[in-house]
Amino acid sequence: MCIEVGIQDTPLAPVLVFNLFNGLGGMAMIAAWWGIWHIVLGLTLTTV
């Protein structure tokens, strides 16, 4: 259940940043790094 929620929230973050916050650069970078973190952590947890 946690993996499914993470997969759904990652694409939602840039949509919210660009629609609600006029694409602020700092917020977009945080959303991008958070998506990368989901990928890295998910791959790490599946190999352990």
C-alpha cells in the first residue's frame, strides 16, 4: 500500500507546483528530487 501511494504522489507534485504555485523553481526542484528519491528507495528496498 505504501509503494502504491508513493507512485501516485510523485507525478502529482509537479502538477500541483506548476498549477497552484506558478512553477516556482525551488518547489519544482524539490518535487523532482522527491521523485528520484522514491525510485532509489524503492529499488533499494526491493533488493534487500
